Amino acid sequence: MTTVSSRIPSFLLALLFAFPFAAKAAEFRVGQRVTIPAGQTISGNLYVAAGEAALSGNVAGDLVCAGGNVFLAGTVSEDVVVGGGDLNVQGRVGKDLRLAAGRVSLSGQVGGDFVVAGGQVRILSGATIGGDLVVAGGEVILEGAVRGAVRAAGGEITINDAVTGPVRVRATSLTIGERARLGGELTYWAPREAAIHPGAQLGGPVTFNMIAGMDRDWLGSVVRRLGIAVLFLTLLMSLAGGLLGVLIFRKPSEELVRHTLHNFGRELLRGFLLFFAMPAVLFLVTLTVVGLPVAVIAGLAHVSFGIIAVIYAGIAFGSLLWKAVAKKEEYEATWKSALAGIPLLALMSLLPLLGIVVNAMFFLAVFGSLYQRFWLVVRAAVRPQP
């Protein structure tokens, strides 16, 4: 009988080997709260997934972190990539810093470029950026020094410190403060002219481009970049959820993955039917007198299963590849399968047709398995005890 693993395309195995998987040179910290105290040094790369992360120690390599609240006060010698809700960077980053969050605050030093997207972005006085600043946000306040160029897009943008290179801004409103020292040209797009303080020093020409509505070319560029940002954040959140799942809920995760892969075709069909049929059934239930509370609870469960399936689809994919490559006797749900499978499945989604089909198949198979496991729990709970 043909097994699922025998149908793996050979290029997927090549992708697995190409994935930068340096486990020996990396440390992984997962939990509700992760702390790296001052004085502690991580010799290699550090990967963190936590609800709250307080990183006051030093990292000799790269730092990749996903969390709700992230506080960085130590020194990271290489690059930093962080996604979360509230990010506060007070330490030093040797190379590039890339952040995406609801609220971002920088008061430390960045040796390279600083790329950031957030609802509110504040670069406080005393902060320094050695390279370029690329920022998008609803409210952007720049009170630190930038030794490169500035490219900013957002709602309300304020520049009130030294910028060595050229400045290009697209905003609803632009304010140039008293302490602003612009060494290059200032080019901006806005509905009205910028508010420029008389004490500001502008070292180059100022070009104002009035926009009454939305620039379609710019909007298309923003949509493309947002798509990349969404893919990146989804990958980070899936990695965080997957690592938490396989490390904290090891046995249930392994049972789910093994059941999915051993019964792939059946669970794929079950997932397909339930994914598309349940919303219609729940809508009909809401039309009954007592059906609304039941439909709400069932709808929340349906959405929850979908979120879990997105995460565990990558783990199942990684487990399948890991079994084939490492010649394991059984499927394993470990941090290795999560770290390999989730990014690879996300990268496959970029392929026009094949990637979408593979992602959908693994998602629906896990989705069906979740309903099957849930039904077993419900049936065991309501079965009369002897």
C-alpha cells in the first residue's frame, strides 16, 4: 500500500536540507515568561517564544523573538527580529533590527538598519541608528539620531533630531521639530504642507507633493509589503504556538500528528466536509429558538480548531519530512519537526498552485483530526459509567 511519506516530492527534501537548521549553535527558550538576566551570555543564536520576555543578558549571535510583551536591555551582536504586542528596546543591537508590533519604543543603539512597523512607534532621545530607518505606523515620533536615510509612511509623523541622509515621508501630517537637523533633502507627500519649526536646520532642498487622495501605485506597494509582513508575523506566531504546543503538550501533540498522518486521506475528507459544512449548519441552528447559544459556542470551537490546525499543519508536515529524512520508525512531534515544518510549509504557500494545495491538504487533515479527537473526548464524557 502506498504510504503518505512515499508521495513526498523530492524537492521538499532538498528544501529541508537547505533550511538553516543550526541546532547546536542555538538556544530555544519557550514559556509564559522568559528571562535572560543581566550578566548571562548566550554564545550562539537565541530563539524565544513567550507571553512575556525580559532579555537583559547578552546574545553573541542573532535574536529571534515572538511574544506579547518584549523588553530588550542587553547587547545582541548580530541581527534582531521581534514580533509582538508591546516592544521596548533599551539595549544595543550590533547589526540590523526588525520589529513589528502594536507599540514600539527604542531608546538604545542600532548598529545597522532599523525596519519597524507598528501602531505607535517612538524613537526616543538618546537612541542612535547607524544605518537607515524604514518605518510605517499610525503615529511615528523620531527623537533619536539616524546616520543613514529615513523612509517613513503613516499617519502623524514627527522628526525632531539629526538625520544624516535624505528623508522621504508619506503621511497625513508631518512635523519637523526645533531640534531637527536634516543633512540631506526632504521629500514628502501629504495633504498639506509640513509644520516646520523656525529653529530646525534643513541642509538640503525641500520638496512638497500634495496628495488629495490615495496614490494607487503607493497603495499597491504598501499592500505587497503588508502581505510580506503578515506572512512573516504569521510564521512567527505559528512558530511560537507550535513550539509551545510540542514542548508543553508533548503527548497530545504527538497523538494528533500521528493520527493525522496515519489516516491522512480519511481525515482530509473529514476536514474538507466539516470546514465548509459547519458554518452553514451553525447558521441554520441560529434560526431556532434555543439554538443561538449552541451556535455561538460551536462557532468558537470551529474557529479555535482552525487556528490550531494552521499551527499543527506545519508540525505534521515537518514530522513527515523528518521521518523520511532521519529514517525514523514513527512520526514524532518535537521541536525539530516544528522548527523545520512550519517555515517550510509557509514558504511553500508562495508557490502559485502546488504550495496552496499542499498547505490546504495538511490544514484540512489536521482540522479533521481535531474534530475526531474532540468527538472521542465528548463521547467518553457522556458515556454512562458502569
